[in-house]
Amino acid sequence: MRLAKTPGWAKRIGRSVKLIENWEGIKESIMEELLRSKFDNNELIREKLLATGDAFLEEGNTWRDREWGVYNGQGKNKLGFLLMKVRDSYNRMY
């Protein structure tokens, strides 16, 4: 996956691998851990996240992802909620 030149290519590769047991039960906590690592290790994007203040964050998309985002006004917006959770934890730290 690291060698994938685009996110779309990485997604295609990901569809071909066997998922670990209980993936559905743990994928949100893994995504949160990855987001925390991403923002912990990059001050510039952490500052951009913090600059959103208390705004509602929505992962709008055109690829019909209604689990992690919102498509045509419908979706669970799990990525948006995780980003707000991570942002809130930074606000408590600073």
C-alpha cells in the first residue's frame, strides 16, 4: 500500500486483502489511532485542524461513502466525528 501512487490505487489494493477477524468491531479505534499519529507528527496539519475551532466537520464525498463520510446529504460521517474528537483532545491539551 505504501507504494500506491494515489489514494484510489491504495483503495483498490485494500479491497484485495483478507481482513483480520473482528475488523468491523475495531476499525474505528484504528482510524482514531492513525489520525492521532498523523496530527501528533505534523504540526502544520495539527494547526489547520485546530483552526477549525468548534466547527462541525463533515467528510463530504462524491464516491458514495456513507459510512466514513456523507454523500448526497446521507451518511454516518465517522471520519468527521473522529476528527472532531481528536481536535477536542488537542484543545484540552493546549
